Amino acid sequence: MSDRKTEIHLRVMRLLAENPHRSQRALARELGISLGGLNYCLRALVEKGWIKVENFSRSENKLRYAYLLTPRGVAGKARLTRGFLRRKRMEYEALKAEIDELLLDVEEGRP
């Protein structure tokens, strides 16, 4: 899975862990992705067994859904979080080294 997809899956699971009753539209808006893209992501997470979908009725008799992390989903979220942190730390170290190099260039008057 690409880093971008992994990050989206992790962000979706984090938002659902906070509030499993968020609508797909609200999730898509918060994530800055299309509703279709979010739906694709949710289906992938359901297929992996990481989330389950439960429906419930509201007083107006409209059908709504709750997206609940499964035990496998909690473990998967932890694994994705560790991988995400590892990548971000490596990016941070590379960026820090580049900044240090640029600062040295500026201090020594190199173009």
C-alpha cells in the first residue's frame, strides 16, 4: 500500500475512533478527500476486517451508520501508527540535516 493510502487509512481510523457516528460527508470534508475516495477507503477497511459498519435508525426514520474499529482494526491502527511515526522521523532527520547544511552555507557565506 502506498504511503498516501496508508496515511489516509490511519487518519480515517483515528477520526472514527474519536467519533464512530461521523457521516461519510463529514469524514471526507475533514480529510480533504472526495466522498467517493472516502467510500473506497471505508470499503477497504471493512474488507480487511479493521472496521465494521452498524446501522441505526434516527427518530426521523432515516438510516445512519456507525463505523466501529474491530480488535483487528485497533491492532492495525497501532501498526500503521508505528510505521507512520518511523517514516516521519526519517523525514524529520533528513530535513533537519538539510537545514543544518543550509545554515552552515549561510554562516560561511557560500552561495
